[in-house]
Amino acid sequence: MSTLPLLPPNEKPKLIGIARLAAQGESIREGHNIEYFTLPTRSLLNRVVSNRSLPFTWAINPYRGCEFACKYCYARYTHEFMEMTDLDFERKIFVKQHAADLLRHELKKVKRGEEIAIGTATDPYQPAERRYEITRAILEEFARHRGLELGIVTKSNLVVRDAALLREIGQHNRRFVNVTITTVSPDLARILEPRAPRPDLRLDAVRQLNLAGVDAGVICAPVLPGITDAPSDLEALVQAAANARAKAIFANPLFLKPCSASVFLPFLEKEFPHLVASYRERYEQHAFLPPEYGKRLSQLMVRLRAKHGIRNEYDRYARRAHPVTASVDEEQLSLFQRSSLSV
Ligand code: SF4
């Protein structure tokens, strides 16, 4: 087994913390230009620290990095901590070691009512999971406990593999599965989320989970101005979610921090050159769009849910995006009545 090569010593003379642990990881396997490494792990359950109001207290990410390679992915910053590049995030996948054992001890920290989100900075059902089954081991541990509140976020229909286990967990805990779908167009999804399962496969996963007695909904995030935010496109998604018996559907707009902009803007130049100027204008000074955009989006989703009969059950669990984004408070909807979402 080879080890991950260290960066030139004259550039980074000393690696510390997670960067040092990553450098100690052993290469497990290589294929499709993706390399997998072990990651010695001290802690699995991370308390979420954010100045934004988030619906969960704890986060678990079974892997570090994500092979799905979404162009807008905000979680690329997690590889920066390991002294790696934005693109390494989708090519060097780290597999957390002894996850279930760690979790067993760390669950003592969780107080009643505190929610645990699985998959806030990586997809817990990305291809690595077929082989390493870290997420499954974590769920098996959860099945031994009572009174927990769990939310899973994924773009993968592999989650259906664990339907029976999720049902078992649900006997003594609350849990909700959020499947992220940004568009029903397979062609658009292919360029936005190159290695994630097709939207119809994700919708089928929502259907299968709900039929199996595991509550599942859809997160439409991020909504991309000028690309996926046409009301007719969003309605097609809500309708498809309703057909898949989704228990909830939410939408959140794109936010663009420097780590994601460095991948997303070149992608935009290649695929949507006519939008580059407006994106630069919108995101140059602020990572988030003006609140009015989010309010119009929320208002549209309220109307679409009502029209297609989605009641947003398990509202609290459904208020997640993947990766973590700001949630929009529908109680504060204003009376924007524009037919377009354009800012
Ligand atoms: S957005 Fe989610 S699924 Fe896509 S690359 Fe990032 S972590 Fe993976």
C-alpha cells in the first residue's frame, strides 16, 4: 500500500491536525481517477458551529471528500483543511476508520431533542459506501439506541439498500431521509452533478423508502439562478416529488463562497457563458443572494406544494439542505408576487 504523498516541504514544512492525519492515511484503492484513503479518526460526531440558525446540533460525515463532484459543492473547503485542493475533494476520498466504535462512545454527549444530521459535507451514500459500508455501520449503531433524532441527506439511490435498517431505527427514534434533487432534467443534472445518480433514480429512491415505511422527502438545493429557478422547472420537480410520495420538499438558493466559486465560475464560463456576468454581479460582494430571492422562492414552493398536495410532514427534519445551507423561514414570507425569481 502506498501513502498519500506529502506536499513539497518547502511549501508546507509542517502538517498539523487533520492535515497530518490525512497525510498518514493509507491508499486503499484507485479507479476512475479516484483514490481512496483511510483516515485515522478521533471523533465522528461533530457539534455544528454556525452563526446561522440550523435545524440540527450534531453532524456526522462518514467520508471526507465526495466523488459526486457537484459543480456548486460548498463542502470543498473540507479538503483545504488537509492542505489539498478544491479538485482533490472529488478525487481523493478519505474513509473514516472505526466510525461505529467512536459513535458508540460519543452518543453520550447528545441531549434529548438534539438532532444529528448525517451527510452535511459529503454524501454518505457515494460510491465508496458500496465497498466500505461506513454509513451502514453507523446506522447499525444507531439501531441500538433510543430517543434519537436523525436526518440523512443524500443524492444516491444506494440509500434504499438500508431501508430495512432505517425502519428498524425508526421503531425507537425519529429519522427522516432527504434526497437532494436540483432538477428533473437528466442532461442538466449530468453536467451539474457529474457522478451522482440520475434524478429519476433519486426520485425512485424517495418512492421506495416511503413505500417501505421510511419517511423521505426532497431537498431542492441549491437552486441556481437562471439555470434551475424557472417556476415551470421547479413545478416539474415538485410534481415529480409528489408522484414519488415525498413527505416534504424544500428549496434553498445557491450560496457561493470562495472555495466553491473557484470550481463553479469556470464551469459557468464553459457551460453557461451568458450567465457569467450576472453571477459575478450577484456573488462578487456577498456569498448569499439578497433575502428577497429566498422569500420569493419560498413563496413559490408554498404554492407548488399546495397545488401538488405535499404537506411537508416532518417539517423540522425536512429543513435541511445538502450541504448545509441557510434555511428560509416561511413564517416570514413577504408578499412578493413576481412570476420570475430573478433578482
Ligand atoms: S454537493 Fe453533496 S453530493 Fe455533491 S459533491 Fe458536494 S457533498 Fe457530494
